[in-house]
Amino acid sequence: MSTPASFLGVERSATGRRWVGPSAADDRMAEAMEQETRLPASVCRVLTRRGVPPEQAESFLAPALRDLLPDPLTLRDMGKAAERFLQALKNRERIAVFADYDVDGGSSAALLLTWLRQMGHDATLYIPDRIDEGYGPNVPAMQELAAAHDLIICVDCGTLSHEPIAAAKGADVVVLDHHLGGETLPDALAVVNPNRQDETGDLAHLCAAGVVFLMLVEAGRQLREAGVKGPNLLDFLDLVALATVADVAPLIGVNRALVRQGLAIMARRNRPGLVALADVSRMDTAPSTYHLGFLLGPRVNAGGRIGKADLGARLLATNNPSEAAALAERLDQLNTERREVESAVRDAALAQAEERGFDAPLVWAAGEGWHPGVVGIVASRLKEATNRPAIVIGLDGDEGKGSGRSVAGIDLGASIQRLATEGLLIKGGGHKMAAGLTVARDKLEPAMERLSELLAKQGAAEIGPSDLRLDGILMPGAATVELINQIEAAGPFGAGAPAPRFAFPDVAINFAKRVGDSHLKITFGDGMGAKIDAIAFGAFDGPMGPLLEGHGGARFHLAGRLEINNWGGRQRVQLRLEDAAPA
């Protein structure tokens, strides 16, 4: 199959990428949709790229949760889990919620704690310490919880925790998770997980909070059958949206409807924890997936990364505004500290990985005392820099704890799990795009060598620099606030549903200024009156910043994502600039 011509003739951009535009078939479908629906051409391009036929355009732009929400009972063990949950509520049993320390775990725990509190029942929250206990249930914690509780609900963890769950003598255990399951399941009363090996995989895109939400939907149905009214679950969708975006779950199917509705719920500012978090993050506009992924999510995560593990979940679950404000302030401080720690580890990991070579099937780095709370973020940075699966490991004593991130088409979680079964890891697991591991220091090199082999078999060594996919051309005068609002109706955008990216061809840079250490602000136009402001984050970390700052009057093709900048009560179009090439 021949390689299609590069878009605007850009074979190698300022960031080293080839630009790829819509195919001729894409153009024809977009034109046909435009004629049939009378929607703007740019919106039609977005819809056709997402595989939406013209007759479904209207319903896609206004997704109804009731139409997309699956029957919870399609998931194995769901009926048992909801029934046991309600039995504990009815009999006033002691309930403990054991959650992972990330946003998905914290949101999942908050969903259960808030639901139970609205039903007049309090539960115990337990979140393990990342450094002292590591990910997921452990034997001492489960023994301790079982001694004082009748029901333990493990959220965003537990699917591979055979020994710890077996140690929970005297208590029933229910697992609500989404991580990749093994060949056998732990001896729990119920394991609800769309990524169990005996599931169809139709709901594999759900995060743990999505699974918990479906369990609450089923619990609500069972309550109604018994003539009892439960909490209004629509009010809980802000937490589901936060978890879905922060856990980088693909925004397809029901996830898209959950996030879209959840953003609308969040905009009402009814949850004290999220209000306090938005305020400390200086959010001054309605929440978007960007805010969830880059402002709120990292702050909720900060407690589990370098602070007290339960801070994020407590913030999301509290109904006390004063407590919420104090917790949000603490998490904001921890997030600042996290960025400093991350920066130091990132620089060292990049240097080490570069020495090994960025063209291997696996890019990895390991360092003495690297904080376990930031290795996952640094692995993401390595993956972005190389377009390769990446692992970053912090060594301490005889062991190393690491985290990995993958690229599209390469299942990292399955390979990590294979390594664990082969005895090269102490433990490991995850899903396609992200995984965690613990490795003995003396097995580090052979483990990484074997992992590299497994990833090479999936084609990781053949991946070239990622192409920059563009949805079409826009002229500055056509990029209006109205157009952006129409495009947003095709969202929300995120993992699995990237925001549309447009090229502005042959434009002149009227103003360029470095902002902070590495960012660039510019204003550009086509010489016909219309001008657009643009911001390029991290532009000076590569060649794009110096190229555009020292433009010398040259003209460029610019590419990026459109957004609305709210400033001083006015709305203006802004380009999130991602790439450039000489015109």
C-alpha cells in the first residue's frame, strides 16, 4: 500500500513529524455529510473521522446516557456484588472500602462513601501507602480490615490479589476493578471486572469508577424493586467523569456520555471537594476534559504520589466545605513539590534512556532513590519523547518499583503480566496502556531484556516517529468562537477521541514572546486582517521555540487545536500550537 502524500508537503516538521491529512475518501464523506446535515464542514470532518454516519450525526452530537448505558448485569458477578452491598446496608454491617491511591481509585471510593452516607451509613476508607505497602491489597491490611468489618469492597484493585483476599478471614470481599485479569480469579464473593478473561471485552474501556457506577445503578434498581428510593445517581457523574479522563480511558461509547454529562454536573459546583479543587487550581471557566486531565487530576493524585495516600479520596468524598478547602490547599502544595521531584527524575531518566538508544522496542531507565510516586509520570514523558513503550523504575535496597506507559497497538499490561508469571518480576500487572511492576535488583537487566523481546514481537521496534494527523485547513478568519462551540458538540475529546487538529497554511508571525522557561506565545495572521493568538507549551524544550521566536519575517504552516480563551469577560479564539513547518 503506497504512502499517501504528506499534508501541505510537510515531510519533516519542526518537531520531526510528517503531517498527514484527511484521505480523499474522508473528504468525500465529509462533503456528503455537510450537504445532508447542513453542519459546518469542520464539524463534519470530525464526525466522519469518528465513524459517525450522516443519519446518526444528530444523536451523536447530543448523546443520551439512557441510550448508551449498558445493562450492569451484562458484567459477571454484578448481581451478586450489588445484592451483597445492599445486604450490608440493610443489616447495618461494617463496610470497608479498599481503594487504589490514584484518581480512579479515589473517585471510586468517593462514589461508594457518598452513596452510603446519603443512605445513612458510614464506611471505612483504606488506601495503602504507595511506598510502604505498594499497589493493591496486602495481607496485613486485609487481615486487619477483616477483623473489624463484615464486607470489604476493593475498588480499582484486587483482581490479581489472590493471597491478600484469601487472608481476609471472616469478611466477604467484593472486587470492582478494570485491570487485566489473570487465568484464575481470587477467592472473593464477587469479582466485577470488564477485563476478566471470561468477559466479552465489550466494556473493556470502562475505568474502575465506571464499574462502580454500574454497580450503583444495579443497586438502585434492586432498591426500587423493594420499594426503596436511592440517591440520584446523575449527581455522581462528576466523579465518574474525573476518573475516566484522569485514568486516560478512551472516550468512546458510554464513556463519552458519562464524561459529557459529568462535566455538566461538575459545572453546577455542588461537590465541596471539586469546588475547592477548582478554586485552588484557579479554574475560571466551565470544566473541560483539559481541566480534569491537567489541573484537577494531578492534584488529586499528588497525595498518593508524594504525600498521604488518602488525601485525594477524602477530598472527593467530603461534604464539608471547610475540610475540602484545607485538603485542596494541601494537595496543591504537594502537587508543586511533585513537579519539582518529577523534573529531577525526568532529566536523569531521559539522559539514561538516550544512552541506551531511543530506537529499541522498549525505552527504560532505573535510578537509585527515584521516588515511586513520579516514575509513572516520567514514563509518560519518555513515551511521548520517543513514541515507544517506556518503563521507569526507582531502586531502593534489593528491589525496584516501576511504572510503564505504552503506545497505541502495543499491549504493555499483558507483557508485564507474562514477565510476572515467568518469575522475572516480583509482581506486575495493569492494562494495555499502563502497568506497574516490582522487580528484584539482581533481575532488573534480564527482566527488561525479556520485556523488550515481548514488545518487539508486538511490533514495538518498527514504530517510527508519530505522524501528526490533521483534520483539515482553516484560515484565521474562519476560526471563530461559534465554530469552536460547534466542534465541541462532537466531544468531549481525549483518549481514544483526540480533539480535532487544524493547519493554518502560509501565515506570518506578527508577535513572538518567550513565556516562563520553555513556553512560547505568538500572534499570527494571513495578511487579510484576521489574527489569532497561539500558545505552545514546552516549545523551547525542542527546536520549535527558537525557530518561531527567530522567524525573521518568514512564513509558516502552523498546526494545533483550537480553544476559547476567556479573559477579562471576553471570549477569544486561541490556538494550542503543537507543530510548525516553513511554508
